[in-house]
Amino acid sequence: MAPVKKLIPVLGLDQAALSSIRTVLARNKSYLYIKRKIDIETADRVKALNLAGIAIEEEPQRFYPLGGSAASCPRRSERRQ
């Protein structure tokens, strides 16, 4: 739990988040997201702490060049022969 306490000011965690983390860790889970979707600067600050057992994992993110409003529109696909 000590590494998580060092992350509190960096990630801006509140007591509710800390309590939730404690609950999950008490169940002996081997993998836990502490906070997702952080910016690059915050990720760099976490890496600089060099905490054992704490890793930064990049997640793929969809990009819609025309914006998200057309993302759910069905597309018609035809095979040409």
C-alpha cells in the first residue's frame, strides 16, 4: 500500500479511491487499475517515482477523422467482382 500512498498527490486520488484500492488489494488481486486515461505529463511523473509493482500501460484509442458524430453510422460495403 505504500507505493499507492506516493501516487495520491500525483494522480489526485481522493479517500474514496484509496478505500476502493484497499478493498481490491485485500482480495489478493494481481492486477489493478489505479487510474486510467491520464495525460502524458502525469504518466511521466508516475514513471519518475520508480515504484516497484507500478506500471504505466498504454491503451489503444479510436480516432475518428471526421469526428465522433458519424462513428455509429452503418456503412454499406459492396464486393466488386
